[in-house]
Amino acid sequence: MSASITKDQEFLLPASNTFLVLSLVGALLLNWLPWHGIWLALRPDFVALVLLYWCMHKPYRVGIGVSWVIGILADVADASLFGQHALAYSVLAFGGIVLHRRMQMFDLRQQTLQIFPLLLLTYAVYAAVHWQMRGYVSWEYFLGCLVSALLWAPLTILLQSLRRPRTDSDSL
């Protein structure tokens, strides 16, 4: 019976609030890792990826408000312009919520192609803020958008594997 269930029809456990919060805190901690040199330009935005995942899979629990609060926390932690991440994450959450039904129709490879423009828009918000503040835009910064899009599939697989029901080894 379980062999007839395809990957798309697989049941996932409901996401507890604890798991949701821990995944967002873990993403914030990954964003705070020290990056230097070329790795700084290639740094993915883990918070954006996790927020987008939750906005697509639980749009009624993680939305624009949660994204804004996480963005404020990211601004405070990075000592960046106050509201920069909040604005970018709110735009990303809006896109994820509006497109969540459409995105779930695609497999992970196709989702990556759909996610890339949303991440590009998020990075464009960062670039617009930097342009307004400093008068120039560093185009190497957009390499992180490409790396983030490439990490979409592994992150989705990881979060979904943590939400799968555990099989009891004693049962038949």
C-alpha cells in the first residue's frame, strides 16, 4: 500500500510551533557565521530560504508579520540599516504566500527555477537600499542569490525529512 503512494502524495507531520521557531533561529544563526573574502559574496541567505519554505508550506502561520519581525532581528544582529532585512523579507513572504499553491505543483528542480526570481527580488531590495545609502551597488552581491537558489532543494529535503512520520521498528 505504501509503495503506491507517490512522493507528491506523501503525508507530512504538522509543523509544531517549536520546530518552526527552531528552524528560523537556526537559519538566523547560520546567517551570523563569519564570512570573509569571496565567500562573503557567495554567502546564501538562510533566513530567506527558511522563511520562503514556511510561507509556501504554512502560509497561515508564517506570513508577512513574522517575516518582518525576523527581518528586524536580522537587522539588529547584523548592525545593518534598520528595516533593510525586514523590508526584503516582507516582500519575499508576500511573493511566497501569493505563489504558494503554484509552487507546490512543481518538483524541486522546477521550484528552484521559480524561487530564483523571488530571491532575486529580495536581493534587489537589498541593492536598492544600499544604492540609496551609498550611491552605488556592488553587483557581486547578487551571487549570493544564485547560491541561495541552489540551496533550495537541499533545504526543502532537510525540512521535509524532519516532518515525515517516523516508522515504528516494532510494527509490521
